[in-house]
Amino acid sequence: MKQAWRWFGPHDPVSLDDVRQAGATDIVNALHQLKPGEVWTEAAVAERKNLIDTTPAGRTPLTWSIVESIPVPDDVKRLGKGAKASIEGWIASLEAVARNDIKTVCYNFMPVVDWTRTDLDYPLPTGATCLRFDQDRFAAFELHILKRPGAEADYDDATKARADAVFEAMSQEDIDYLIMVIASALPGSTTEPLTIEGFREKLIAYRMIDAKILRQHLIEFLEAVTPAAEKLGVKLTLHPDDPPRSLFGLPRVASNAADYQALFDAVPSASNGICFCTGSLGVRPDNDLVAIAQHFASRIHFVHLRATKRDLDNPLSFIEADHLDGDVDMVGVISALIQEDRKRDAKGKIPFRPDHGHRMLDDLKKKTTPGYTAIGRLKGLGELRGVMRAVERLT
């Protein structure tokens, strides 16, 4: 398997030399300076690829080989094939990527918000911090800050009582922080930052869209873009919903094995694949990650390895755990992935990246990108690499 690293471009606090020292060889990148829906040009992609691939004298080579992500515009999610111009723009971006010899593209289809957390620096007993999704804080945001119509019906009395208590204890600074974390787009997000009023307007635009309609729009998108991907030799990889359940009353359609099977049945092309994210899928206790990895092995063209841990007293809440801990059978998952990787030729080897490391050691003193610190991911990559070496030796 190919060891990859997400890098956010020239302004990332983590340098390319940091990546080299971590031992990764493949870079996961995107043109984050462009807004969702803005078409990528071949020249812009080439400029970034030249920055990554040009190796200073005496340095280890790096290659930009995975795009994460080309954002799917909002109107595609709302209108499906009716958003013809946006789909054509997405294909143009795909072509710009492929002409620069980047053949793996990750994307997601989450409406309004991308990956969602409530805390960016949740303290751990070790003194490190991590990303966290707290269901009671999320409910407090929905019920008392966003004030989404109908939200009350989505929570039982006990949750509403806890959310009331959480909100009552909040200062204005706490409220502003929660708005920032949930609404203003986290690192790598493919959705626009939102004000509270803008958030409400976006939700209104989706009021008639249920899971059946959203899935159909995703299928229509894939029916349009997959033929282009086939011609270009590109593998499309759909990232799971994060967390893998409805938020804000919005449907989500990439949360479990049944969701992915429906998409592969509808668009059976080998270019239609999965970004196997163990953290996102692992939040749901009914997702058997080893079984999913085995069942969809040939469809897995990109992997995010991280472990989430659900709270015992409220399993809808979770933290980003150490890579080998939490609720993910990481050894079992890696074993399944290695079995598949052995079947592939050199060009088809599975790239993986360590995801969402803790903020720890010297990174606690620095300005870092939430979830994407150097030291936390280095620790995770070292742990994952050790498991892989052992599995390769013993199987």
C-alpha cells in the first residue's frame, strides 16, 4: 500500500519536508484557494503539481497522486442532472486533473455541511487534544442557536433537557466558538462557510429533498461524470458521510454498505469507487468495517485510516481516538486491505493516509490545522506502518 499525506498547499503549517520525514511518498491535495463550483484549469493544477513534484537536491521525491476533493456544487445535490452547467464544470476540473497525471479523485455528497464536529481541541487525559462530536452540544446548537424549525421532533426529552443545560451554561464566547466550528467550514471542507441566517436559507432550499431524491441526484451525477472518468483512466472515490447519519434534518446517502451497494448497482463502472474512511464509517456500531472492506475490496481506491471512539453513556457522541484504539478493528481492516492490495499491479496499489491526528507535544504551542497536525499524524502513521509490517510478515 502507498503511504500518503494530506497537505493543504503552500500555507499549510506542515511543510513538504515534514511529510518526507514522516515517511509518506504520495500527496493528497486540492486547489483549496478556489471556491466550490469554480472550475479548475489545467494550468492551475500543473502549477500546484510542479510545486509538489519538483524535488530539491538531495530530498526524497513526493508525488501529487490523489485529489481530495473536487467539490460537488450545491445545485448538483439539489437538482441532480438538472444542474447541467455545474456537472460540466466538474468534468472540466476532472479533465484538468487527469491531464496532469493525477488519477485518483475523492469527493463527497453531503448537503449544506461537510464533515461536522463540535470541538476542535477537546482535552484528553494525556494533555493532548482531539476533535470531538458532542451530541448534546450539537443539539444545543440546533435548538437554541440555529433554531431549526422542527428540530424538537428529532430529540427525545432527555436530550433536549441536556441541551437546555448546555446552552444555559454557555457564554457568548462559547456560542461564537460553536457557530465557528459547525458553520464556518472545517479544513478541507467542500461547502461554503455560512452565517446562521445563511444556514437557515440553505436548509429551506432542501426542505423537499429526502434520502430517495438525494440518492437519485447522486446517481445522476455519477451517470454523467463516470464515462468521463473511464476515458481519462481516473478512479472516483466517494467519501462516507461524517458523521454517517442525518444532521439538521438533511438526508445522507453514503453512510453504510447498503448505501454504497445501491450506487454501485446503479453505476457499475469500475471507475465508480469508494474512499474507505474507517473513522466516518466506524462511528456507526452497525457498520462492520472488516466485512465492508472485504465486500467492496475491488472498489476501494483510496483509504483514510483513523479510529473514532463512541461515548459509553451517549453513543452519538465520539472523539477521534488514537489510530489503533477506539471502536475500529484496525488490525482486521488493514489485513483485509493488504489482501486486496496484493492482487493489484504497481499502478493499482491502494493509497492510504493517516487521518485526524491528536494535537500533542510541540504542536500544542503552534498554530495548527485542526485534525491535521504534524506530530499527531506522524504518530498515527508510525502505528499503522507497524501493523502493516506485522501483517505482511505473518500472512
